Amino acid sequence: MKTLSYGRQWINDDDIAEIVRVLKGDWLTMGPTVDAFEKSLAEYAGVKHAVTFSSGTAALHGAMFASGMREGDYAVTTALTFVATSNSVIYTGATPIFADIDPSTLCMNPNEAEKVIHSHGGNLKAVIPVSFAGYPFDMAAFRAIADKHNAVLIEDASHAWGGDRENHKIGHDADMTTLSFHPVKHITTAEGGAVLTDNDEYARRLRMFRNHGTTRNPSEFVDTPDGPWHSEMQELGYNYRLSEIHCALGLSQMKRLDEFVARRREIAQLYLRELAGIEGLTLPPEKNGHAWHLFVARIDNAELHGEFFAYMRDNDIRLQVHYRPVPLQPYYRNKYGYKAGDFPEAERYYREAVSLPIFPLMTDDDAMRVVDCIKNFAWR
């Protein structure tokens, strides 16, 4: 019996052929394939700029840098996210603060965000909502908060690429939108990420930041050029470039993004239909445009959580829990003094949540195997 994990990549012969093509070519980094991949991302989202990075975390770090974030600033984000979202704030010297989730969406509750902003004071530099699991939350409330406090709105859409918000693709509702191309995401470049934006200045700063803080653009030079070889390091940047090889894979995967998302939606609908009515199991919130990176069910009796997890593992179904609330990680408790009970909705979610397998390579038989195991569990 094959093992089903909560997610995995789908690499086909076309993907491999594109990688081989690049390996046989003249460029291995920062060449025409990077440009083509960035153009593909930007056109899909309907934005002016897509700037690729070596990981989703690097893309988040780049977005924080481009926003002008620095020591003395702070940013608000959700307690329910991967640690990279808030870590990227700390990398700039700024401070992340957290808001609890709305249990009806599993995304940051804008009312809670306003409360913690009001209680914190100081210089709010960014509002960072996360489209958790691929859920296309209502951006209007967060736009209003950002505008009210003169802050930059940055959407962490690592779970949502290919999804829809109202009548358009996710990617241009915020000032900057970050993506991840990790193998379990909607498309993969093995490791990689990107920032989408319509803002020319943000794009300029992002491109400089990913390349050691340097520029070769004569219009940006501070010093008189020494010759045609002249370049300048104007900021403390990083080597966050994404290679031609990674971008070849990403460019090929983009051709199947809509197919991948459509298949995730089919599996989600199968789960929602077949698991409806099981006493003791709460299914995830639905919304038109959901990208279904994760399908998170909740065990109503938290005491059964570990037992259910082990039972599914015994049946070669590898579940996962996304995520332990970030403020309750040891680093954040020790550095900022957070404690159990500070984020009741996120904490309750963590005690109950399990991510079921959902990825485009799954067959209906695979999904029904998951369903049958769940139905056969000794609910009580």
C-alpha cells in the first residue's frame, strides 16, 4: 500500500526537458529564463513586477526590506502561520506582533489586529495577513487598517497561488504579495519564492536586495562610474537569487498551474461531500476562489487528536499539523514573553487540527482511501 503524505510535487517529462535545456545552455543564473519566469508570474497575477528569490522566506525578507522596515518599527501578522512570516520581520531589526484568528476563516481577524495595534503604540510599518490554507480572505478590512496607520500592506500568499479573490487572481490586492515555490506548494521550483508588486520603487529595492544590495543601473549610481564595469553596493543585501535551473522548472510548472489548482479543488469537494456529517469532525471553511493548499479538518474532541494522528499513520496516511501558533514557539516565548492563553482561537485550532492529504497527483481512489480510514476511526 502506498504511503499518502499531506502534499507532494508533480514533476513530468516536460519539466525535466526544460531543466536539461537550461543545463545545456549558456546561462545557469540570472539569465533569460529568470526573466521569462518572472514575466509569467506577473502576467498571471496581472501586476507590473514579479521578483524571484531563492525561497519563500527570502521573498518575505525582501518584502520587509523593500517596505523600509527597520529597528524601532513593528508589523502585525497572524498567530497562525509558518514561522517565516514573522521571522522575516525580525531579520530587519523590527518587531512582529500577533493577532488571533477568525475561526470562520482561520485567517487573521482584522478586529483583533486593530486591538493589538491600538495597545502596542509606536511605528506600525506593515500589516501582513496570510491567506492560510489558500483561503481568499476579504482584503478590504486589512487595506483599511494599513491606510489608517500609513502602513505597507503585504500579503503572504504562499498558500494561495492560483487562487481567486472575487473576480481576479490573487496577487495584486496588497502593496506586495509574497509567494513560495516549495515542493508542496501549487507549483514548485524545488526551493524558491517571489514578490509581486505594481510599485516600481518596491521592485527596484527588491532586485537590489536579492543581489547583495548592488546595482549596475547607471541612473541609480551615486558615484561617477569608473568605466563600463562599474557597479555599486548601496544597501546591505543578500545573495537571494534564484537560478536559471530553478526558473526553468517554475516556467514549465506555470503551464499547469490552473490544472493543479482545479485538481486540488476537485479533491477538496470530494472530501467535503464524503466526510460531511461525521460526528466529531469539523470540516474547513469554504469560499469561492479557495486554492486548497491545505485541507484542514478539526477533531472536535481534542483528547482524540493524537490517537487519530497515530491511527492514520498506521494506515500509511501521513497527516500534518499546520501550525503551532508562532508566538508559543520557545524562541518567541523567551524573546517577547508570550504565554499559553494569549491567542485562544489559534490555540484551540492547534489542539484540534489535522491536514489531510491533498495534492494534484492524488487519484479519487487515494482520496476515498483517506475517507474510508476516517470513517472507520473509533469516534467517541
